[in-house]
Amino acid sequence: HYDSKFRDIYFITSAADTDIHTMDYAIGGIQGWIACFSQCSLKGVIKGLGLTNAGDVNGSGYIAEAYNMGKNV
């Protein structure tokens, strides 16, 4: 019974694009997967935008955002 293995889902996405809606399809996809499990829910999403090159995340605030989200799990 798979429902007992999945509960709260936290999703971190990244893209070079800076449009806030860029990740909507990815988030919709994960929501479709979550719908297969009655006890699951999407509890948090981080959209890491404007991350083109390795290391771009450093100093962007996304690492702190992910840390804070995880700290509250």
C-alpha cells in the first residue's frame, strides 16, 4: 500500500528563465503524481529562477529558502 510511504511533498525546481510561470507545468506534473496518493499533499514549492550556470544559486537566496522550508518539516 503506497499511501503509507508518502505524506508531505516539498518540491524544488530550477530554471534559467526568470518568468514566475515557467515552472507551472512541472508543478502541475508533480500535483498529478500526488493525486495518485490519497494521503499526500504539496506542502511547499521553491521556484529557483534565473539559474543558468553552475554556482548561480549561491547568493540567490534559494539555498536559505530551502533550508528554512526543510527546517519546518
